[in-house]
Amino acid sequence: MPINVNDPEYLKSEREYFESKTNEEKLTALNKMISHAPKHKGGENLRQQLTQRRKKIEEEIDKKQKRKKGTKIGIKKGDLQAVIIGKSNSGKSSLINLLTNVGTKISPISFTTKEPIVGIMNYQETQLQLIELPAIEGENFERGIVHTADTIILLAKKFEEFKEIETLLPRNSAKKIYVLNKSDLLNFEEKRKLFAKMQSKKYNFVIISSLAHLKDDLIEELKKKIFETFNIIRIFTKEPGKEKKERPMIMKPKSTIKDAAEKILKGFSRKVVETKIWGPSSKFGGQIVGLNHELKDMDIIEFKTR
Ligand SMILES: Nc1nc2c(ncn2[C@@H]2O[C@H](COP(=O)(O)OP(=O)(O)OP(=O)(O)O)[C@@H](O)[C@H]2O)c(=O)[nH]1
Ligand SMILES: [Mg+2]
């Protein structure tokens, strides 16, 4: 038995669906329809039809992107990869320019960024790969990168956009940070309310402004949050009588001295005759430890070999 849906939001989205010209627009409208479709048993059939339709459209979008991929240069995934995702004009390019070494085009015109922009972000002697993806509601959005990302930064210029981004986001297992941009356009009361809303959602979030001249501590806090989503420890090595190396090795928590030696060179741990350690996992600086010693973030190791 077909049912009549009277929810005005549903009917509005349905109209949007029929008027959509691109698959991306159809997907947005369908997601809205699904969220407003009747939840009770009578709506089961309808919900099934809608999700089937959504699957088909997602497949078509993926297929089209694969065809395009052939002509594009692939992005080599860094050890630590975070991806900025949001709707057009949310300030993705402004943010990546603030956080990394790239200078990509910022413009009030929609859909300015047409391919992924890759930047390097420095944080406490560690380098992370940060990527701006073209707007999620546009046809240049790259769904594939979402699957490889360690961390996803959902960037919105309005609170309501988070939901839209979430419904369009392909399934993934990345950690998420919610960033509300353009806070310079809000007054105190508006900011206070938003803060409470984000808190009640239990989001890991920051409210920022990407206008370079308003750049403040919150950008630094965002950097810290991005870094903290990666479950890693940083290990420095040094040679006897010398300073520690400038860049740390990135390792998994609970790695041992042996793991670190093997990361330097396969088989290297067999050559080690003595290891000294400085830093959080040592009882005192220069403590001699065995191969099974467990490392902590920011340790410094000195290997003596045969
Ligand atoms: N007031 C205000 N404007 C901002 C802020 N961040 C970005 N903008 C402006 O918003 C517009 C869009 O910024 P972009 O950084 O190009 O946005 P985008 O998300 O990369 O947009 P597309 O690449 O087109 O999808 C520009 O005019 C920016 O100057 C902000 O924090 N406050
Ligand atoms: Mg952009």
C-alpha cells in the first residue's frame, strides 16, 4: 500500500529531487527526503525505495569519478593525513592557506577549488598532510580520498551545514573535527548559543575565523586538535655526542626500542649492542635500556652498534 506523506519538508525535498539536474543535487535532495520520510512501519517500503535510489546515484557518481581519475595525478598519502571537507564558500581554501605552506585561490565565487589541494602543516617538529577537497555538494568532490584520510575536518559557515555534510559524506572510519568558520560575522550571543549547541552534540570542535587578520589562538588550538586525532608517538634518534635529529619518526603507541631500530632499517635491531634513552619513558637521561623497552611520545634514542 503506497502511503501519503504530508510532511512539508519531505514534499519540498521531493520537489527539489525532481528539479535536480545533476546527480550531486539529487543525492542532497534524496538525503533530505530520507531524513523526513515517515519512521513508522507504514513507511518501510518508501524508505527502502529511497535508499535503493540513493545507492544507485552514489554508484553513478563514483563511476563518473573513476573515469575522470585516469587523467589526474594521484596523491601520495602521507603518514598523517587530514582532509578539509565542506560546502562551497565555507572557507576551505582560506583555512588551508592559514594552516599550511600552500597559497590557493580564495574567492567569494562558488566552486572555486576544482581539484584537491595538498599542503604540509608543521606542528611541533612534525609534518602532516592537509588536503582541501573541492566542495562536497559539487561535481568535483573526490569521494576516494575520504576513505584514506586519518582525520576529517568538517568545515561549515553555518551550524546547519554540518548535517548536510554528514549526509553527503561517504562512509569512513576517520576521526572527526567540527570547525565552524566565519565567527567574525556573529555577535557574542550568537556565538554563545552555537558553542552550547556544538557541546551538546559532543562534537570535537572549534569556532574560528579564517580571515587572516583575525587569526588567533583558536587556529593554534585547531592545529593541536588535528594533531591529537592521530594516534601516534614521535621518536627522535641521535648519534653519540651529537644533537637529536630534527624530525621525529612517527610510530604507533606502545612501540618498543626494537620497533624503532627496525623502522630505521630492517635487521638493524640485531646490530644494536647498547641503547640509551632520554625523555618521558626514561628514569633518568641516558638510561641504558633493552630492546623490549616501551617508548613514549618525544623520547630520544641513541643506538650503539657493533
Ligand atoms: N567573514 C569571513 N569571510 C571568510 C572567512 N573565511 C573565508 N571567508 C570568505 O569566504 C569566501 C570563500 O572562501 P574560500 O576560502 O574561497 O572558500 P572555499 O570553501 O574554499 O570555497 P570553494 O573552493 O569555492 O568551494 C571568500 O570570499 C573568503 O574571503 C571568515 O572567517 N570570515
Ligand atoms: Mg576553495
